[in-house]
Amino acid sequence: MSQHKHVLSITDFQDTQHNTTFVIFSVYDDILGKYFEGEVKFLGGRPYGDIIHEERSSLSTECRQFVQETLLEKYNNMEFH
């Protein structure tokens, strides 16, 4: 289990008519000791965006996984509708 304390805050979200959900958020990466802002879009129930992309993200690997898992959980719990 992680000993790091990453913090994710949802800033805004929007559903489109094309079954796409955009989520804007900020996250504190406890490993890097920095705040980041990002946006992902959910398409077909999956999150996409550079901030959670394995090769393009500026987040630490652990924080990137935390963000992806947390957003997916919130999406599946219908928190963005």
C-alpha cells in the first residue's frame, strides 16, 4: 500500500451530446511535491489525456496511476453526470 498522500480535486466536468465527458482537475503529486492541473476525457467509459498517458505525463508513475484509478472510480460511480 502507498505511503504517499496524493490529493485529487475535481475543478469542473461537462458531458457532451456525443457521450463524452470532460473532467478538469488539480492534483498534488506527493512524490514530486508539486501541484498539477489537468484534463481528461472519458470516451466509451475510458479516460484519455496526456496527464495520465504513460509516456507523456509529468506526474510520478504512482500519482499517474492514482489519478487514473480515482477518476475511473468516480466516473463509474456516476459522479460526473
